[in-house]
Amino acid sequence: MRKEYDFTGAKPNKFAKHFEGGSNVVLIDSDLSKIFPTDKAVNDALRALVSAIPKVKQKH
């Protein structure tokens, strides 16, 4: 950080706690954001899709 930066009026990031556990930011198209308006809606839909995919046994 440069010493000339003035943070006297700075406020704590209100979103920081959300990202503490680690997360990825993914942009979805606007038509999909109307169908899946929240992160929970997107995650639920993706988990349903993943559970519908047959599991493949891996060879060792």
C-alpha cells in the first residue's frame, strides 16, 4: 500500500464474512438470473443436475 492513500473515512467491508470460507464468483446471463435470482437457487439447481448425472467408477 502506498502511504499517500487516505483511509480515514473507510468502512469495513460488509460482504467480507460471506467470502471468509472461500467462494467463487461466476457471472450468469441475465435470462438465467431471472430464473435463478439468488445464489441458493443457482446452487440448488446445479446440485440437482449433478445428482442426475450417473456416477462413473474410476479405474485405479
